[in-house]
Amino acid sequence: MTDHGEEQRNELEALESIYPDSFTVVLENPASFTIRVTSETGENEERKSGIHSPMKQYKENQMQYEKAVESTLQFTYVEKYPDDPPKFEIAAHENLQTSDIADIMSLLNEQAQENIGMVMIFTLVTAVQEKLNEIVDQMKSRKEMVKLLKEKEAEEIEKAVFHGTPLTIENFLSWKARFDAELIEIRKNQKEEEQAGKVKLTGKQLFETDHNLDTSDIQFLEEGNNVEVDESLFQDMDDLELDDDDDPDYKPDLISDED
């Protein structure tokens, strides 16, 4: 006949030895206890080589804190354990999603059914430990994926800025519609300003608006130029000393012959 009480006491002693820092007794009868399970994190190369840099150690601790997930499992023996599975629940947890908790409970149920008839707490805790490590790996993968997506998005933005917007029929028609609307608005404002007298007309605009300017110069010529000349500005022709020798075209012989 199986002595369930003896098997339970022996397992409790073993568990206290295996998990000295995370094993806590909750009740003695029926025996109920908790075991805190934390995900493992990769060790730094400097720690492996025995070199401890304070800054590196601080950064490493920060990384472990950010990546670690934790679950506190509470087990309670039933009278016929291990022939019957123990009661178990997740008493506390850190950095776990609701879906993660559901997966852990499903895993515990599966492992408990597979190990009926044998003391199983160590097996259950080990399975949860591996599950937590798997969750951490998934978190790392998601984080890396997000990083890659952000880098790719930044590259695409940089390419778009460098190459500009490709010309297509759609974006050309969109630009033309905006351009035409702006041009109509500019002409409308200009017309309103002209009517208000705020804009000085150009020469072309003057001729277009006043056709009398077309014949104004002709009328001026037909009326004649009555220009008054101030004779005091000129010297007396008799006082001018002109030397015919200074004129290269002067030919006195020709003048004599004509006479």
C-alpha cells in the first residue's frame, strides 16, 4: 500500500533543497507551498571570463530586468497525491500576458496527467521554466522585428525624400487642379485690386483699356511742331573763323569752274 504522506514529506524536503531561495511554505496541513520561477537570461561574455565591469554589469542587470518574466506557482497536495494530481495555480506573475498565463495553466494540466503516480512538482516547475524561456525568446524576436521594421520604414522615407514623388497621371491631375485653382484666385484678387485702384496699369494694359492712345502720336505730328529756338545760344556766323584748308573735302578749283 502506498504511503502518500511519506512520499509528500520526502518531496517537500527535496524541493526545499532544490529551490532554497524561491520555496515558501503557505500551509502545513494540507501541505501548500509556492515556488517562484523566473526566466533565464543569457550570460554576458565578460561574466563567463571572470571580468566584471561595473558599467557592463549595470547594463546587463537592466537587460535582465527588462527581459525577465516571472511566475509564482502555488501547489497544494491532495490526500492521495501522487496518485492524484496536486492542485495548482499561478499566485503571482510579472511581464506575462493573459495568453501566456493560459498557456502555462494548460501546460501544467497536461504534465500533471502524464505524471500521475509519480511525485511531479519538480517536473511541473521545470516545464514552466522552459515555457518562460520560450516566452522571453518570443519577446526578443518581436522586439527585433519591430526594430527591423522601423529601420526599413526609415530607409523608405529617406528614399522617398531623395528620389521625390514619382510622376503619375493621378498625381499630375491632382497638382494641375490645385494649380488652376490658385491661378483663378490670383486673377480674381488682381482684378479686384485693379478695380479698387490699388494697382498701376502697365503700358499694354493702358493701350488695351484706352484706344485713344493708338492715334495720339499721329495727331501730335499732324498739328505740327511749333518749336521756339533761342538764337542767343548760337554765335554770330561772321565771328566764326573757318579755315578752308581744314576741310579735306574743300576743292577751290571746282568752285572756280562752276562760277
